[in-house]
Amino acid sequence: MSDIIQLLPDHVANQIAAGEVVQRPASVVKELLENSIDAGATNIKLLLKDAGKALIQVIDNGKGMSETDARLSFERHATSKIRTAEDLFNLQTKGFRGEALASIAAIAHIELKTKLDLQELGTHIKIEGSEITLQEVVSTPTGTSLSVKNLFYNIPARRNFLKSNQVETRHIIDEFQRVALVHPTISFSLYHNDNEVYRLNASNLRQRIVAILGKKTNERLVPVNEDTDVVQLTGFVTKPEFVKKKRGEQFFFVNDRFIKNSYLNHAVNSAFEDLILPGNYPSYFLYLTVPPNTIDINIHPTKTEVKFDNEKVLYAIIRATVKHSLGQYNVSPVLDFNRDAGLDTPYNFKDKKVSKAPQITIDRDFNPFKSDEQKSISFPYKREQKQDWESLYVDIKTPEIDIKNIEVQSELIETELFDAKESISKTHQIHRKYIVSSIKSGIVFINQNLAHQRILYEEYLTHITVNDAMSQQLLFPLDINLSKDDILLIKELRSDIESTGFLFDKIEDEKIVVSGIPVAINESQVISVLEQLLEDIKNEIPETSFSQIDIMAKSMAKSLAIKNGKTLNVEEQESLVEDLFSCKEPNHSPFGRPTFISMELNEIDKKFDL
Ligand code: ADP
Ligand code: MG
């Protein structure tokens, strides 16, 4: 019998390999995005048609390829990223197998345009069924644009196996998010059928998380940081009160790759035990950096499962660090807001008659070197003296805060605050931006602008949601000229925008006629408030109609909040403080900045060596 073994032709081998590398459009997206990142891109654009089934195009401003490299990149095992087996243990790049492009080219139509920085002209290549069908020079920007069309065109079984557009798009968005969450300093955009789905500007990690998961996320994040010899751990977890019923927002990244690891996932969940009810899941974004030689990322072709050398140690570190962060978060809100009248600045002190002069008796016999017992008895400031001081203030009246439907969200803070029933009433404005008030445990500094943003935000949110925003009729309607896309936006969101109190008489091609405005603003502010509103809506991810409302409330709050630098009289200060602490979430501005800071008495004491 003759020999029957043959070497498979390349395109067949590639098709087989493609089965492993490319399961669905999302796999192509992942490979192309990772290639762009490896190429040093700072701006990456992803265009999709038909959930990636018709087109996946990635345009980057990375280093591009030479003509030869452009051809070679589609060969199997062609990679610029490793040279020797040792390199495998010290990977600095996402790719290294050199098979992604070869695999994709075996099952789709490819069009590549690429140019190196110093070249005048670039290379244009088209490939069908692993064959180059066109190659020419082309004028194209530095970087690479790679289009993958008609995925699985030559494997009908695979094509038919793909899920609905909705499901495939979801998979793509998952991959996109995972990549974008690791590279906040790279700008990413995503367009589906010419509609912008994401535009993520270069930012820091917190901003990137918020840009992807929505502005609400900001105030929910608790930072996690730990640096050990085994692992450097950074990122965020969400506060226990914001846990979800679904596991969707759980992200582990190891050395800048998204990974799944149920063991480490358990470590995070267990740090939350006792804090959340069963069936709820914390969201987390945890970034582990470990020495490359302590992990094996080679374990799975799509590389989401990673094996660690020292999983047990990692488990312990992750659990302890997350617990610690949560503890800190839980501790810090327990600023004791119960007021101790004895520590208050007597606001109307000068009008008071001092009934009895405070006495300070000093124990002249005090000798710190005497026995312990003696020391404690002869402590120079005796207990009764403090009571004398207190008696000075007991009859100073403090008005009560009206506790309006407080919804328990930042539970700790609110209960601590309002249990007291003694309001924070005595206020001083300093430097025309901070309101200072004393509380039992020390002193708070409230920033007038950020606090007012919070107050207005919650106010608008309620008004817009229940649609009862007050509008003031203008005697003379205002004509405002706007760009076409702004007009388009107003048309789309007219009822939402009108629910803030704006009333549009006419919406024309490039002009609107405003006949009513929110009561909180005056005519001279109309244009700036409206423009800011449109800008903020545009910069936001189109999600649910709720988030639209959220954006508008934030935008108006930002535009209209009392600015720093404005002098506030006592009534204004007091009502600001009162309104702030009647908010559902008084401790943060709508954009997640603190509205106040506090200083504990013992911190102050320490500074005086008391
Ligand atoms: P790998 O990423 O594992 O090296 P790929 O098949 O994904 O393998 O890519 C092959 C090679 O093509 C890469 O090593 C790189 O040199 C080059 N390449 C791919 N995409 C790009 C890109 N967007 N910009 C520059 N070079 C690229
Ligand atoms: Mg690659």
C-alpha cells in the first residue's frame, strides 16, 4: 500500500487554526484591537456593520507596517513579537502566536492599508481565501486600517451558527470593554452601522470605568491598592450597597489582559461576605501585575484563563486587600456627626451673659513621674471643669434639620447625621468658597459649589423624572442658532429636555425659538446652559432614557450651582448646609467629588500635642 500522509495546504491549515482563534466576530475584534495596542496606537477606532458579520474594521494610529511586513503578517507563525522560546516567559505584548491574521484571512475577505511613520506612501492589500488578490501603494495616514468583511463566507456552517445580531454585538462590546478598561490612556471609539456607540477619550482608570459603565458608577467605587512582592494589586470594587443581581461587572486583569479565574473571583466575593445578601454580586475592576514568569498564559488559545504559580497566596492577598478597602470605606463614613454642644463655636456667644466664669484648676502637685495611679488622679484638667464649660452652651438653641424622605443609601452617614437631630446650623464662610461648621467629632468644611451641585442635581432628577419642572414663560421668545447636529439632538430628546423647564416654540433647520426656561435660570444664561446640556448629552454613552435624564440633571446642576467666590449670607449658608444633608447622597457631588471634608477632633488635638 502506498503512503497516504500528506501535509495540509496552508490555507486548509489556516482554516483549521481559525476554528480555534475565531469563534465569532468578537474574537476578530479582540485580535485586531490587541494588534493595534501592540503597535503602540493611542487612538483606535472600531467600525462594525451587522454585528461584525458584514464588516469589522479597526483603524489605528500605531506604528504601521512596511510593505514586506504587511504581506508577511498574514503568514502563519509570522510575528514580530517574540523571537526565541525564552521570550515566551517575558511577554510584553498581547499577541505572540502570529496566527491571528493568518487565521482571519482564511475565513474572511481582508483589506489592509498601512503606512510607517517615515514613509510617504503606504501599502494596500486585499486578500480572499488566504490569497493576495491586490497589492498597490496607497496614500494613507500613518498606522493601520484593517477591514475584515464577510466573516465565515467560505464556511457556511460556522456562519449559520452565529447568533442574532444583538447577541453578537453584546459579545463584541464585552471584548471592546475589556480592552478599553485596561488601556484608559488610549482613546477608543466604536461605531455600529454608522452610529456612535462609544467614544472614550484618553483618561485615568476611574474616568474610563465611569465612561464605560455610566456616571452613576463613580460614587460607587472604592479604590483597592496593595503592593507586595508577589503581586501589585490596584483597581476598584463597588460599595456593598451597590451590589448587583448579575455577575456582569466583574473584571480581573492580569498584566494588562482580561482573565477569568473562578478561584480569585471567590476571593473577592468572600471579602464581601457578611456585607451582602446571597444572590448578590459585587462589581469589581481589579488589576494584578505579577512577574511574567509566574503565570502561564499559554493555557488557552483565547487566553482568558491563566494559571498562576502561587494562586493561594494571591487569593489571600486579594481577599485581605479588598476587605481592608471596604473596611476603610465603612470606617470613614462613621464620622461621628452627633453633635456635642460643648464643642460648638457659640455662634451668638457675644450676646450671652456668662453666668459663671470657667475655672481652670491646675494641680500644682502634678508630677508625671509619680506612680501610675497618682498620675491619673492628678491629671491637670479635671473632669468637672469640662462640665463647667459645657454649661455655658446648653441653652444655645439649635434649629432642627427637616429630615425629608431620606432614602437609606449611604446608610451609615445619614443615620449618624440625623440621629443627632441637632442640626449643623452654625456656619461660617471662609475664602468665599467653604462653609465651615463644627460637629461633635470635629469640624466639616463644605465646598459651596460642589454641595450646591449635589442639591440641584437631586432636585432636577426628581423634577425631570416626575415631569413637574417649573418653567417660566418668556415675554419675548428667544431665537437661538444652533448647529445641525444640535438641532437633531433637540428634536430627538425634545420631551426630555422640555421636562427640565425649557419650552421650544419652534425647532427649525438651524434655529430654535425658546418660549419658556427653567425657573432657576435667567435669560442671559439660556444659551450657555443649553449648549452645555447638549454637549454633555453628546459626550455621554447613549444608554437608557434614564441615563439621559441623569445627564441632563448633572449638566444643569453643574451650570447653575453657586460658584466658588460668591459671598453667601448666613441664611444662605445655613440653607445650603441643611439642603445638602437632606440629600440622598450628601457626601459626593454628582460627579463623584467630595462635597465636604471633615477633620476629627483628635486629629486637631494631635496637632496641638493634646
Ligand atoms: P501576533 O499578534 O501574535 O504577532 P498577528 O497575526 O496578530 O500575530 O499579527 C502578525 C504581525 O502583524 C504582528 O506581529 C505585527 O508585527 C503585525 N501587525 C498586526 N497588526 C498590526 C497593526 N495594527 N499595526 C502594526 N503591525 C501589525
Ligand atoms: Mg495579534
